Amino acid sequence: MLGNRGRDTKPEKAVRSLLHAAGYRYRVNRRPIPEIRRTADIVFGPLKIAVFIDGCYWHNCPHHRQWPKTNAEFWVRKIEGNSRRDRETDALLTAAGWLVLRFWEHEKPADCAARIGEIVTSRRQGNLVDGQSVPK
């Protein structure tokens, strides 16, 4: 497990690179809400947008789910716990007025960056995004 990165994974870096090249500026690996011990991969603080790029194995991707055969009980509990924590994080951030965006590591970085860019631009203009709005 020491070889598994908690940040700066290839999918994260690819999405960040595309966002940066498009002129977007953001914070990396930050707590959207300092009091809550949860870090987002990409944070647009003033716009209250938290982006997570989840690994398929660790976050229980429905398309790539494979349960381990060795020490299965432990790993199933661990991975299901990660999924529960993700849902709890989404609820906490949403309740605090944040927009949470989640992408899977298997999604094309260009598609992720395009979607993030659309939402950031829309929020900057004060438009509603997923039922939420942020003042200009």
C-alpha cells in the first residue's frame, strides 16, 4: 500500500494540466472546509467547487469493480468504507454550499477538464450549475 499515491496520481495530473493550460487556477489537495478532515484533489475556493478524481479500485467503480481474493473480508470492508466516506463527504460539502464534482480515473482527462471548465465558467458568470448558484 505504500506505493499507492494519495495525491498527484496520473489521472489527477492529466486533468490539472489541461485545466491549467486552459487558464484555470485552483488549489491542489486542499480541504474545502478546514474543519472537516477531507481533502479534494482540485479546489476552486471562491467558487466553492471541489473536484475529486477517484481511483476505480479504491472507490468502488461500478464498471471496474473487482473484489480481491486474498484477505477478501478486510478489503471489501475497506473499499466499502471508502465509498461510504465519499458519500458522507459529498453530503457535508453540499450542506456547506459547495458543488462536488466526482470523476473516475478511467474517464478521459479531456472530458473531465472540459466539464470542470464549463462549470467553473458558468459559476463565474453567476449562472446556476446543478441547482446551485454563487454570487459573482
